[in-house]
Amino acid sequence: MSKLVKIKTQQTTASVEDFINRVENEQQRADSFTIIEMMKSISGEEESKHFITSYY
């Protein structure tokens, strides 16, 4: 019998930038913002999409 899988990544109204700004490690924060800029450049999108992943 197969199991139904719940998708863990869901769209939300939470701010990606607010989430990253709560990261304590300064280098990880800087890297995250660099990755966001790279993704915006590649995708042509100007806004960060709002997604949240639950880990339980």
C-alpha cells in the first residue's frame, strides 16, 4: 500500500529577508543574501518568493 506524502515546502507571507536577518552567523547571512541576488539575476525575478519548510 502506498503512503501519501505531505509536501513540506509551502508558500507563506513570511519575509525571506527577515528570516535571513535572524541568522546569527554574519558570514552565513552575507552568503544567503548573495545567493538571493544570484537567483534574482538568473530568474529575472525582482522579489524573493516566500516559502517555508517544516522539518518535522
